[in-house]
Amino acid sequence: MANEKILVVDDDKNICELLRLYLVKEGYNVTMVHDGAAALTEFDKLHPDLVLLDVMMPVMDGWEACRKIRSKDNTPIIMLTAKGETYDKVLGLELGADDYIVKPFDAKEVTARIKAVLRRSSAKEEENKGVYDFDNLHLDMNRYELKVKGKVVEAPPKELELLACLAGHPNRVYTRDQLLDEVWGFEYYGDSRTIDVHVKRLREKLEGASEQWSLKTVWGVGYKFEVKE
């Protein structure tokens, strides 16, 4: 049984209820709202795994709601609409929608599309694990490759692992002992000053790359990968 959370957004309450019945039967947790503005509020509270989003709605239409959701999150979005014109499909996909279903639809088709989109999303997440992208910085730990301003920068594995640990949790402060444990693990019994040496070398390689982020020393505590809001 699925346990994913699905946010259904449609001003037609009968359609919402029909979808809810089918999706609950499939094992999904379903929340319903009836306009785009309410969708954004509920999205922030619920953090759904997928959004079914109608286009024509009061207060805020589906296009705008899709644009706003996509600006802050990669949660899969399937657009629902009575319109079947190619322009609408293209617009939805350009705004970041993952799929598009035209009304009237068969509820079984909707559940099949949901499963397909969630599968694709899950595979993409798995593929992107260990990849960190910031302004002028690309770190791919699947390849142990660091690029700064688009150019490959040579760095030993432990430096890359240290950077991945910090960049994987932006603005979180790590003590030297925590970094030793995370990056070197039980194999290392040395001095925590090795962290200072590795950070110094990383800073030399990253110097001047961006004003959006930096490797910061938190005096008396340790280090953090600081990202400006």
C-alpha cells in the first residue's frame, strides 16, 4: 500500500471527492483544497509528495499556483483541466508541471499517472543523491568531482567528503569532532586540527568563486557552509 501524501486542488468539490475516494482506496493520504491560494498555504503545512492541480480556479489559478510551488520546491505536479489545447499543455510543462490530464478523465487513469510520476520522481531523487549545486559550485560525490565556475578542480577524496558533509547541510554548524566522525569515521584516531588543514586547502580552491556562499569558521565551535538567504 502507498502512503504518499497527495494534495488535490480543484474548485469542483464533486471532482475532489471522486478523486479522494479512488486515491484513498489506493492507499494514498489525501488532502483537498479548492483554490490556488489555499493550495499554497496547505502545501507549506503538508509537504505533500504530489499535487493534483486544477487550472481554472478562483482567487489564484493553477498556472500561478504551479509557478509559485515550483519556485521553491520540486514536488511533482499534475495539472487537471477541461482544456485540451496544445498551448495549455506546453504552458503547464514550461511552468514545471510533470504531467497533464484533461477532464473528463477516468479515475483509474489518474491513479496510473500518479504512480508513474512518483516513480520517475523517486528515480530522479536517487540519481541526484550526492550531487550539490550552488552558485558557481558543482560537487558530484558519485564521481568524486568538484567543479568551480564550470572547471574541474582537483581535490583529494577527504576534502571532497568534508565539503559534501558541510554543503549537504547548509548553514548548519559542525564541531571539529563531529566532522571527524562524519568524514573520517572510526578509521581515524588523529588530531582534530586535521579539519583546519583540510578547510584551509578547500578555501584556497574555492576562493573568489561566489558571494552567495562560503566556508565559514564559527569561532570556538567549528565550521559551516554558509549560504546567504
